[in-house]
Amino acid sequence: MNDTNSDPVPVTRSWNQYWRGTKDGPSLAIGGANHPRLDQFWQAFFSGLRTESRPTRIVDIASGDGAVVDFVFEVFSGETADVTCIDISQHAIEMLVKQFPTVNGIVANALRIPLESNSFDIVVSQFGVEYAGVAAFSEAARLVAPGGQLASLVHHRSGAIYRECTASLDAVEKLKACKFISLSIGMFEAGFAACRGTDPGPYNMAAENLLPAYRELERIMQLYGMHVAGDTLLRLYQDVDKIHQSMEHYDAAEILQWLARLDSELDAYAGMMGSMRDAALSEAQFLAVCDALKSAGLRLQQTLPLLCDDQELPVAWALIANRPP
């Protein structure tokens, strides 16, 4: 795995914290955007490519832990694919290389990629390049070899994933504002002490203080749906209540550590959702990206919203371009 110095973007800390938590095993599953239509896009794209006797040089920009790489190895064998993955998060690259040992992982900013121009047959990105702005698409285009292709799925500002991310961010911010987790920690600290025979008064008071936050959490789930933020709020609500009902059967240190860790993960998750929301492109911004690719010498092949048959809202902007031989 290579490392290179590059200017950090504001979202780096949240993403790095998120991937680090994922690697260690998060307290709750609070992953990023996911949709079967995304998988269908990549399956069709890679399946439509012609394999040659020489290795196909592929680079995945802002790769995360390798969602797109899975499809690369479905279509190309180890002998016919030379894969490089780039991400600004060191922890994401560490996870990816562990899962795909033959991949060359590079920690770098999408605006300054330490690779030679025109050196890849296929340049791909799923929800990544747009975080660094329009200039990053020009940097991605620089890597496309003559006869090569660029394919990218980009967050759509009027799309279903954008709305889901916005709702999740709002819900988590309201959860943080009502201090549900910190009040739960206070209640459990007093409650476990009461289980050991101390005065139950502080526990009763702490439980009473938590009650308004419980009601607020219920209101948040009514407002945004029970499954908002990947079921995180629902599971937190249910788990705290379950533990509260039988504290004597739980280890105090383990429960308090779980809540403290979850509180930190939710900070990272809010940062991640906020960056997704802010990175989503309007139609005018997407057209600016298309113009940038044309200025970089690429020929546009697909520049349409990615739609589902059963949904009115698009999932993403789908972009495919090539560099003429």
C-alpha cells in the first residue's frame, strides 16, 4: 500500500472515523448509500467490456472498502485485471487491501492522484469523485488511456439516496440534540450502582431525566420513519429499553463502553451523511462536470439519471465517457 501527502478535504475525518469503526466492528450497522440499481449498473458496465490478452488496467477513485471492486473480480480474472484503488481514508484502503490482496491501494486526495496520465483502460468511481468538486472529474479524466473508458455514479441532488441521506442526517442531529445517549449513560451508571446496593435515589432521578428523551426519540422515528438511519435509532431505542428492564444481567463496563462508542460513531455518521448531502450535484452542476470531461478530451456516452422501474426519483447520475483511440 502506498501513501502520499495531499491536502485533506473537510470530510476526511468523518470518513476515516467511519471506516476505522467498520474495521473494528461498529456497535450498530450505520453504513452508507446502497441500492440494488447501483449493482445492476456496474454489472452491466463491466460485463459489456471486452477482455484482451494483456492485463486490463483499472483504477477505482474514492473506492471506500471496495464496493465496485467486487464487480471487477466477477468479470476479470486475476490474470487479466491490474487494479488500483484510491481513497483519502487510510483505514478504507487498509480494509480493501486486506480483502483484495492483489489490489494496489493508494491513500490520496482525488484532486491530486499520484499516477501517470493516460495510464488506465478503465477509470471508475461510485459516489466519490464529486466530494472533491468538478476539478476532480478532470483529474479522473486525465488517467484515461486512449481507447479507455470512465464510468461514475454520482450523487443526485433530487434523488432518492439524497433524500434518504438528508433524512438520516436530520434524525441523527435531533437524536444528538435530545442527549438520549448521554442521559442513558447517566441512568445506567446510577442503575448499575443501585444494583450493587447503593442508594437508588440517583438512579430514579436519572431514569426520570431520560424519559423526555425517550419521548423525543419516538417523535423522531414517527417523523422520519422507524427505519431511518439504517434502523440505528430503532435499535438504540429497543436495546436501551431491553437492558434497562434487566440491568442485573448485563456487565456495566460493557454497556457503558457500547454507548460511548456509539455516540462517537454517530458523530462520524452525521459527518458522513452531511458530506453526502453536500456533494450531491444539481442538474446544472452535473452539466458542468460533463463540460469538464469534454474539455479533458473525453467523449460522453451516457449522461442520464439512473432510474428504477418502481420509483419516480432517480438513484444517481450515471456517467460514462471514453477517450478516442
